Amino acid sequence: MTERSTARAGQFGATAWTALGLVYVVWGSTYLGIRIMDRTAPPFLAAATRFLIAALLLGVFFALRRGPGSLRITRRQLASCALVGLLLLVGGNGLVVLAETEVPSGLTALLVAAVPLWVAVLRAVSGDRPRRTTVLGVLIGFAGLVVLSVPGITGSVRLGGLLLVMVAALLWSLGSFASARLPMPADPFVASGYEMLAGGIGDLLLGFARGEQHRVHLASVGLESWLALGYLVVFGSVVAFSAYAWLLQNAPLSLVSTYAYVNPVVAVALGWLVLAEPVSWPIAVGGGIVVAGVCVVVSTERRRQPEPAGAAEPAGAADPVAERVPPAEEAEDVRGSAR
């Protein structure tokens, strides 16, 4: 840890702990929000609504505060944001929303927690030789995924739903991996807005392609689904992301990255408390193994890369759920779940 980041750690006060608490709880609770939203809302159209509204809110806020010029980006940056937004918010988040129509929120969160493991694999395939400890963490985490697959094998949860979540986690990881290597807007909020716009449009088109507009009407969407959608827009996609972006500039990265293995624990606890989702032995044991593997990978990669010096802005952001961290190599290790 650098001298400056050590100083920041020593000054970690009430504001910083509040921001970290928001990231822990709000991002952990988004799985619960999605599960509730799915009860009566069409999955892809609901996801599209969430991200289009959030993109609009961010765009209007920065246009009024900094002027319309603050939203100006190059064509290459726009193409990069569109690609990353589609991978993260259609392939990643969109598939999670679809999967949670039949997979419990806590189990979904534990499966998605493997994102840092997939990113480590992608980095190794690209030629970035991992440490032995990282390889060990990946193997431990994937063993946990096998255990988490038991409910699908035994039939208590549809195996197709579990596989869909795993594909979503892989696509989210691919989006995280690609975003660190593409030309992105310097401002993480601007990048996030364009990514959400692209992801929202992608979810909208996919929802129409699936015929969701014919199967569900506004009158049939229950109040709890509307409230859950509002919570996801305001807290999941704006408030928590703002807290996360602030933390990246004011707190030690090694501490901020702990959300990667705190969020799934929060999600399981909330699913059990609010929706009475059962915590079976595969979920408890497999989830513990996955979180342990992620902890090993994230902590190893944190030691591998230096803490960011100064308050340089993150290079870009995906879903206001878990974003890229400077420098690029550090980003992929702490990108979060496809909430």
C-alpha cells in the first residue's frame, strides 16, 4: 500500500464507512429487489426500464451541473460503451433478471460472486500469467460452483436457471475484462450513463423479441414490483454507484474490493429473512467455498497491483453496481456482480 493510500486508510471516517455500508447492503439487496420485481413484471422489459431511467437521470444531472458538453464523447468511446453495456447489462444483468424468475435470489448472488474467478481465467487466457495463489483461489471457487449446482441436479431448482446465471456471470466477466482494454470516457459517471443507455436499449429489444409486451400489461404489474423497480433505479443504479465511485477516490482499494465477497452474504441473508428462501446445505457449503475462493483471488491480486496513487478518476464504469478501477489491471478483479 502506498504512503498516500495508507494516509487515506487512517482518515477513513464516518462518511467513508457510510459509503461502504451502502455498497455492502444496497448492492447485496439488489438480488432481492430483482426477485420481487420478477413476480409480476416482465424480466427484460423491467431491466430495460431500470437502466433507461437511470441513464436519463445521470444524463440530466450532469447536463445541468456541468453543461451538455460534459456528455460529449468520441465515436470510439461510444462504441466501447455500447459493447460493454450490452455484455454487462443484457448478457450479465438481463440474464440474471430472467434467471431469478425461477432461481432464489441468494443462490443467484452466490453463483454471480464467481465473477472475479472468471476474470482471472480470462486474464490467464490472454497471456497474463496468474500467481499460484490465484490459481488455487480459482480452483476453490469453481469447486464451490459445483456444490451450488446440486439443487439443479437434484431437481429442487431448475438446472437451466442455474446454468443461465453462470452464463450471465461469464458474460459480465467478459464485459469487465473488455472494458479495461477499450477506449472509455474518462468520467466514470458519463461512461456508466452511456453503458446503461446501450444496455437498456438491448434489454428492450430482447424483451420485444421474446414477446413480453404481449404477455404482461401495466395493469397486471403489482405494486411490489413497481416499488422494487424504483428501488433498483434510485438506490441500486444511482446512490450505491455514487458511493462506490467516491470510495474509489477516497478509500484503500483493498478495503473497497471487499464488497465482492460481502454482497453475496448480504443477499443470502435478505433472501432468507424477507422471502423465506431456504438455506440448504449446498447453498451454505457451496456459497462458503465460492466466497473463500473469491477472497483468495481478490486479496492476491490486490497485493499484486499497487494501490492507486491519488484521486485519479476511474477509467470507466459499467452498471452502477460494480465498476472499473484504475489502473486497468486492477479493474477486473473487483468488478462486481451482475445485479
